[in-house]
Amino acid sequence: MRNVMKRRGAGLVLAVAVVLPVTGGPALAVPAAPSASPGAGDPGAGDPGATLLPPLPVRLGEGNPCTGASKQTATGAAWSQTALGLSRAQRISRGGGVTVAVVDSGVATGVPSLSGRVESLDGAAEDCVGHGTFAAGLIAAAPETGSGITGVAPQAEILALSGTDDRGVPSVERVAAGIRTAADRGAQVIYVGQALRTGRTELTAAVAYATRRDALVVAPAAPDAVAHEEQGPDGELPEGPYWPAAAPDALAVVDFGPSGVRQKNAPPAYEPDLSAPGSEMVSVGPEGSGHYIGSGASLAAAGVAGAAALVRAYHPGLKAPEVTRRLLDTAYPSDTPRLDPYAALSLVQDHAKPSAQAPAPARMPAPADPTPHTRALTIAAVGLTTVLLLAALAVVIPRGRTRNWRPPTTS
């Protein structure tokens, strides 16, 4: 589908044309010939009652109202759920008992599919933009009556922390503080919804802090959109690195779409570790039970955070680096390995690749005492000489007797 970046004041909105079965709300016009129309197997393709879901804002310009409730509800499953094999993976694990921190624009606590599983800190219960709530839905939304949308880990708990201001603009200080606070509060997985071009020192230190507390940090390896003022003089897009994804202990994620490739003109990703569905993603908004649609590497990172929650729930003895290694080792081979939650859960440990921990250095044994070795050589030499002498006598003596040899006599 075409991904169009629209500027609203100083804000950005990802407008994605996609057709899904929906209920409720006024019917919207369906494009007669979108740039990449849904295939026959896509949800809603050819459905005369299908309509468009509203696009998810990335940031809000000054004076723009907060994102409200969507009047559209997707009744079918999103393509990403099928691509990730969630129906199989969730028969093994649903993420129960695992806390996933969402460091983003906040997470609204009144969303029905997240009801009773969201704890917010420092004002993060308000989500004016809606991005953090949308990501939380991708991670942990439970299925609702009349909707086919579900998160990757629908029994996981969400810990919401603010990484942006109320317009969705992130700061190094907010994101670093959110990561550290999440680690202190015992989050096993920490999702960061922002890709920052600055903050290497602070965010690398924050990720290392979280790793020492056995929390896995997952972050996008590219921004969802790039504002005009951040582009080069000829409109070229920045190429990173982006933080905290570029930190050594973070799991950097890039997106792909239903066709298996990224959307045209998507911001370049910087050294991603893993790829996951991130285009034409469907999830909840900050109010009500309706759905929005959006695209970007941050949404792919949300799916990986959900998969990490599945693994941590099913393999509670694994440390954060071991969870990372399991996700990478079981990924589908590609230019950037593709997330496979079912394989990550069902992998037999004996057949796994070496863990993320470096092997202990090889230790050579101390030199042996040479005395027993010398004694053994001496005994062997004497034994061999005796055998050879006896063999010679066995040949010579019979011949001597045949020729009547006699020993010499004295006169």
C-alpha cells in the first residue's frame, strides 16, 4: 500500500491506504486503484462493505487536537497475525506473568483490550498522540468480541512510561529515564518507540543499566517518518545511527510489509538485528475499542517486544541476552532475519546455537611431570631388547644343533 507522509503544522501523520472488514462508523470511500491494492487473499479484498481505517499519527503539530476514538473496528485478523503464526505460538505461551514496559507517548488505561493490565507512571496514563497505546495493543491486546485483532502476548502486563512530550516529540532525557525506571520496576522487556539521532552516551548507558537488571530493550532501527527539516538539502533521508537501538545490548528492529519488503521511501534503517511486520499494522487507539492503522519500524519493534514476552513467560530461566539469542537463532533466514515466535518457543535447546554469552577462554592443562614418562620409555626399551634377543636365540640354537656345534673346550 502507499504510505503518504502528511505534515500537520510541525507534526507528522502516516496515512496508509488499506482495506479491512470493519464495523461501525460512516462508510469511507475505497480507492478504486490504490498503488498496491490488496490481493484476493487479503482480509476484506472484494468486500463491498469494506472501508478504510483512520491513520495513526506519529506526532501532533501545535494546536492539533488529541487523537480520539476510532469509529472503525476491524473484524478480521490483521495480516501480521498470520505472518507471525500467532495462532500456533499462543497455544504455547500468551505472555502471562511478564511485564513489558512501553517507553513512548503514554498508554491509555481505558482501552478495553488492555483493561486491568496497564500500570502507568509519571503521567503516562494520558496518551494524546496515541502511538504508545497503539504499540501496547500490538504487544498485548486481548481479543475482543466482534474484532479479530490481538496482540502478540495477550496476557502480558504493560508498564507505561513517557518518552515524549504530549505532542509525541521524544527527548534523550525522557527515554533514558524511562528505560532506567522500567528496569528498576522489574520489567522483563522494555519497548522504546522512538529512534533518536542523538543521545549515544546517555542511551547506551541506560540500555546497559537495564541489561544488568535482566531486562531486554527492544527499539526501532529507523524512525517511522522524517520531518522536512530533518532531511538533507536535496531531500535525502538520514541514515542513522539511531538510539537506543544502536546500543550494544539493545535489539534493533526494522519493518517489512505484506509483500515482504519495506514501504517505498521508508527512512533507511541502521544495522537492524531482526525484522518483523511493521507496515499496515492494525491496533487500538487511545480511546474506545475502535482501530487505527499505521506503519513503521517502531511498530515492528512492538511485535518483537511481544514475542520476547512470550519467550520469557515460557522459558523463565533464560536471561535477557539468551532471549535475544533465541529470537535471532530461530528467525527465518533473510537479509535481515525475520521474527518467528513459534520457532522461538518450540526450539529444542539441545539443537540451539551457542548462547549469547561468550564461551569461557580455553585453559591448557599444566605440563605433566616428565619422570613417569622417562621411566616408561626405559622399561619399554628393555622389554623390546629382551624380545629381540630371545627371537635371535630361537633361530640360532636349532641351527647350531643341526651342524653339531660344540662349545669350545680348554686343554
